[in-house]
Amino acid sequence: MADPIDSAALDTLFNTARTQNKWTDRTVSDETLRQLYDLVKMGPTSANCQPARFVFIRTQEGKEKLRPALSAGNLDKTMTAPVTAIIAWDEKFYDKLPVLFPHADAKSWFTGSAAFAEATAFRNSSLQAGYFILAARALGLDTGAMSGFDANKVNDAFFAGTGWKANLLVNLGYGDPAGVQGRLPRLSFDEAADLA
């Protein structure tokens, strides 16, 4: 077993990390985005299914394509973010299972039930989105995750004919502390957990 990470690492990932709403003009390199994905893909998913798919929007043209799908409250911070990642899930993620989970016929677990496949893809792509935020923080990036968007518009604009479906958006870059809001309350252990 590995030793626990130190308090500085815990602060980077959790305790002092904040959702960003305002960005500096510092760019995020393609190499950093590749590093980010290479960390995310190592996080566990059920049957190693890895259903998340990622689109990194970096250009003004890409942002304009995204603009109609954004809620008013997410518009400015998304249009000014160096990168906006669409984290999607692949309806046919199971087509990759013969490679990703070769020791069983895992593909057959999902081809017989569209509802089971969709629930698995959505759940595990959401899990991968959590890895994405933590991996970004570990690489020194700031994040701003959002569900305030019209997924159907994103799907039409970016994923027509692919079988990919938008799950959430995450702005990436180097945050401007002036845009950080006060930390909101969290539930205590006793309010949110139980020991059985």
C-alpha cells in the first residue's frame, strides 16, 4: 500500500482548490491536455469500460459553436476560459471492451439492454469527470465544472452522428483569484454518512 499523500497535495486537490469563474490569459498547452487525459484514463471504471469522451475547445470558432448551448450564468466564464472541455459518454462504449476487458465477453453484458448500457456509460463517465477535475488540479490547472447548458444543443453541434452524448462541461486554465467566491458550506459527516 502507498503512503498517504501529504497535506500540501491534499490542499491542491481538495482543501484549498476552488471552482474558478474568472481566468488569466495564460494558455494551456496541447501537451498539458494530453498529460491530463493520460492521468484520467488510469482511474478505475466498471469492467474498465472507459465510456468518457473528451472534446477540448480552445479556439474562438469552437467557443462560438458552444455559445448557444450555454446558460446565461455560464456564458462569460466559458467564453473567456482558455479551454472548455466537453466530457461526453459514448453510447457504444462496449465496442471497445474486447480490448479493454479481454478476459471476459463483457460486450455481451451491454448489447442486450440499452438502458443498462446507458446507465453504465453515464455513471462511469461522471466518475471519469471527477478524475478529470482532480487530475487537472494535480497538473496545476484550475477548473470550473458546469451542468448549466443545453445538452441537446451540444450534441447537435459537436456529436451529430457519433453516438456521443454530453455529460458536463469543465472550463480549464489558470484562474484569476478575483473571480473566486467565498467557500460554501459542506455537510458534516453525521449529516451525509453513516457507519453500518
